[in-house]
Amino acid sequence: MAKDKTAFVCSNCGQESAKWIGKCPACGQWNTFKEVRIAAEGGSMAAQIASIIHHKSSKNNVPLLFKDIASKNEPRINLKDSEFNRVLGGGLVPGSIVLLGGEPGIGKSTLTLQTILNLSELRILYVSGEESAHQLKMRAQRISNNDNDHCLILCETSLENIFTQIQEVKPELVIIDSIQTISTENIDSSAGSLSQVRECASALLRFAKNSGVPVILIGHITKEGTLAGPKILEHIVDTVIQFEGDRQHLYRILRSIKNRFGSTSELGIYEMQQSGLRQVNNPSELLLNQEHEGLSGIAISAAIEGVRPFLLETQALVSSAAYGTPQRSATGFDQRRLNMLLAVLEKRVGFKLMQKDVFINIAGGLRVTDLAMDLSVIAAVLSSNVDTPIESGWCMAGEVGLSGEVRPVSRIEQRISEAEKLGFTHFIIPKHNLQGIDMKKIQIQLHPVRKVEEALHALFG
């Protein structure tokens, strides 16, 4: 019988070493090497995967020329969820492996369960290592009225037993909830450890690539907000999706962090209800509060995430610093970007905000990275500072530079069209964006500006 061996593995990137090292040579992090015991490999896992995919694992691969490689567009699997399909890039790719992460209680299992209950034409194996079959049945009855006769539930944490059931069931889609609860007998460590997560994910990756069956892994996150386990887990999967949102708010954001088959700038929006997660197809109507007329510190911006335009309400509160040192707080907006915009207001426009507390909030609990939000942040801050509300019907989009200029933004026609659809009558845009716009198709009144002062003059006179 072969002896067990000991190795040191970097908890950040998965780099192995025969001895402990203070600094990882691969990722440069300090004190990340952890000692793990690795049992002798018996080859049973490779043989089990080979029997499932019906080919010998000892088959040698040979290099091929690009012209000799068959090129075909395989149809994607429609998940019957427009938001999920959008984030994946148009659907689930056969043979791909997707990692879905999020905070505890955010709705990862609920999203996955309600998605597979609607896929009645696929044979699905749902592996749960955290909940019993009775708990899953209760949740399924709460969130959906569909009884999927092709969905099989397996409550198991042993990877060997999971592959045995896969061999018997022959599913067309495999769900693992969650990867941190699965363990293999080849590794002598507890479930959730670095070596267990790495080996189990690698075995599932080999199965997905060789059999063509897509696999969705649900993953935990740490208290720092990163996916638990070795960093190599994010490298080996095809798509990494983050399910995020404040549990105190109704809205949940499905955001793509890595996607080999689509864009990483797409996001899906859901609303948490008692009956599960509801798709939000038109987020602009829900994210705008229609009762803000006459209130200062509120500006409407046309933002774009991925290919989807929607209007957001930017809220600002400016007050005198009570304790000497002014506070700068931003919710849903970049804190450093806010500090830069306040410096532009003070240096280029002449408003003294040095001794003022400034608070910024993007309504609805969303986190937005679009630079076109700059103009609405400045307008909301100034509106709150002078306690003068912005008239209803005004919308804006523009990036602000360090010299106070308003820089052009992308897809301006989509932003204008979204504002027109919701009844806005005035739109402030960068002057450079006027080039190429077909004015005959636009009913809204445009206000092109070159500097921040011009935008503020159009808003407040």
C-alpha cells in the first residue's frame, strides 16, 4: 500500500510546494501556504470518469492544425430565464462548467432550483450536500407549481457515489450544491478544504469537458466577499457568476465576473418575493421613485450595464460636518470616484465642500460602475448643497474629467431612447455625443454641454 504524502498548497492560487514557503512564487502573497495530507492515488476516480464518458483514459492526444479542427456552433441550452440567459451570454453552453457564488441566504439555491423546475425537457440531476430531500421538496412547492418529472434529487457528499449515480442516471445537466460540501476518498482531509475543493472541481471539469454535460457548481464565499476555496477554482471553470444584493432590499443582482462564452459586463436583476425570485425585465420603472418632486438632492441618470440601459435615481445629502472632520460615504457608487468629483466641484466650479459631510446613495440597492453616472452625482450633490430641487423631467449622462470637462459616453442613443420611453422631456448629454445622432428620431429636448458649469447652469439657471 502506498504511503500518504504531505504537500503545502497556497490558499490564494493553489500553487503546490514540497516544503513551506513564506512568499508564494506564483501569486506573490505572504503566509498563504497550508499543509495538507494527500492520500495515494488509486486511479479509481479516473477510471470512474472514463467509464461514464465511454472512452479510455489512456488515450493519447495528438496536436492538430487549426484547419483540421472541426468548427461547429452548438446550440445553447435555453434556461427559460431571460435574466440568467443574458448573464451566461445567451444560454448554457453544453460541456461548460459554471460557478455560482453569493452570500449565505442571498438566494443561490432558490435561483437554481426554480430554474431547473422549468426545464421539463432535460434530464437533470440535482446533488445537494446541504439540504435533505424533504427540505428541497418544501422549497420547490413554495416557489413553483411545476412538477418536473425529469429532475432527480440526490442528497450526497461523496464524489465517488455521485459519479456512480451519474453513470446510472445519465443526466443532461448536473447541479452541485455546494462544491464545498463534496469530498473524495483520494484526499485525506475534510470537505471544504483547499485540496478537496480543488480535486473535486477538477474531476467534475474532466467529466463536463469529455461528456458534454454542463455542470453548475454553487460555491460559498468568505467574509471578505471572495469565493471560498483555492483561487484555482475560479481559473478552471468556464463562467463565474456572483449573486449579490442587500438582504434588506428586494432586488438581487446576477453579475458575470468571468465568462469564456460571453460578455462579463452583463447583469440580471431579480426581485425577491415570497414565491421565489421574479425576473425584472424593465428595471427603470421599479428603480425610479415617482414621489421625489420638490425634494432636493435627487438626480436621474441614464446608465448602461452590459447592453441594457436603465434609469437610476442618484440621491445626495450635504450637511455641515458635526465633528470637525467631514465624512464621505457612498452606497452603490465608488468611494474614490466620489472624492474626485467633489474635488472637481471645489476646484473647477468653486463650491466649497471642504467642511461638509457628503453622502451618496444609488436607490434600489444597486452597485453601478458606469462612468456616465458622474454628472448625476455632481448634480445631486449641488442640489442638496443649495437645497434646490431639480425639475421633474430632466435626465443626464456624462463622464466628468479632472479639468471639469464633460466627456462623451457610449451608446448615447440607447440612453436617450430609455429616457423617452419613461416620459422624460430634457436630457443633458456631452456635446461630443451629438455627432452621429439622428435628430429626426428624437422627441426629447437635448442639452449638449462641454463643461460641468454648463450642465449646472442648464439645471439651475
